[in-house]
Amino acid sequence: MNYFLLGVLAPLSLNLLHMIIGIYVVVKLGSVLSLGFTGISFVTKSMAMIFLLWLGIAEFGLNYKIFVPLLAFFWFATHVIEAFVIQHSIREN
């Protein structure tokens, strides 16, 4: 259950939150400020990934051979989806 919560749901919800805020920034503030938000979101997502890795491996004792690929895959997949959605919003705006 912890593998699913930390390895799947956590990166999905994190990237969904960033995508919603990113679309808001593009629509309301423009694509130039969206570039700044992209830089900030890189830092916050990196900090969240490090925190989730620490939480899963050190605190919950999850097997890193299973947890790290699971977390990395879902983080990367949702990150790519987020990039295409925000790029579409920039083109629409």
C-alpha cells in the first residue's frame, strides 16, 4: 500500500497540482511569467522527489529496488504530460 501511495499517488498529485497552477499562470499572467514558474517548479519538484525518496526508503523502509523505479517512472510520465498540456495552453493563449 505504501508503494502505491508514495510511488504512484504522490507524484501524480504533485504534478497535477503543478499543472493546474501552471495553466493558471499561463492564462492569467502570460507565457513570460510561466517561464519563471517553470523554473520555480523545477526546484519544488526536485525537493519533493528527494523528500519522497527519503520518506519511502528511510522512514517506511521500502525496498529501493522497487520504490525508486516506480517513483521515477510516474514522476517522469506525469512530468511529460504536464509539459504537453502547458505547451498547449501557451499556444491557445
